[in-house]
Amino acid sequence: MKEIILVDIDHTISDAFHRDQMIGIAPWDEYHSASEHDDPAHDFVKMMEAFRTHGFKLVGLTSRPEKWRKLTNDWLFKHGIHLDMLIMRPNDNYSRTGELKVSLCREMFGPDWKDKVLCMIDDNENVIAAFRAENITCLQIFNKTT
């Protein structure tokens, strides 16, 4: 049964637009560190609550490096956002985001991962394209809240 909904963090669960001016200028560690100041994307968080109410498992699938797990979990807790699992980019892995996220799903959920995943929700068109190439239903989101 397809019970897993994969959800991205930055620009999907969190409103990360205030950090976008840092891309290409500041080091990635500075960019990720600033995520503690993100607001939740409230409309999407309401959708997540509806999915949970209907028995779906919400799995965060982010390209944030693993070293930011505590900051990410603290942020989720602070905002009352519950994920059943959080999958993060291995430190020092610089794979393209779409390919990385598909690969992480294979590793975490096994060779029959596509039979478990209902859909992928992400803002990144490369991630959406990678999951569509795997015949996974995708929802591309845009959460500009300010």
C-alpha cells in the first residue's frame, strides 16, 4: 500500500525565501544555519496535518546535509510540525538534488520503494523531474508567503 508522502523542507514546509539572497554569496553552512529563523509555510503545514489525519506517513526528504539534523529537528519541534521520518543528505555528498533524493529513497525504503511512496511534494523542478521519471506522482509547490 502506498502510504508514504515525501515532503521537502526548504521552500515547502519552511518559508526559506528570506535566505535566498545568500545563495551563491554566503557559504552553504551560513545559509543552512539561518534556517532556524524560517517561518513555517502555514498553508502547507495545514495540508500535512490533513494527510496525517488520513493515515499517511510524512517523510521529510531534504537536501540539507546531515550535520543540520539537530537544527532541523529543533525547528520542526518549535513549530509543532511532526514528521514520521527525516531523511537528509549525507555530509560531503554533492550529488544533484533530484538524483540524490531518488537514491536516498531506494536506500531507505528498499527496491520496492515505489510501491510504498504515494507522492513527492517539492518546490524544485529538478527533484520533480527525477521523481516523475520514476513514475512517482509529484506535487510542485510554491510557498511565497510574504
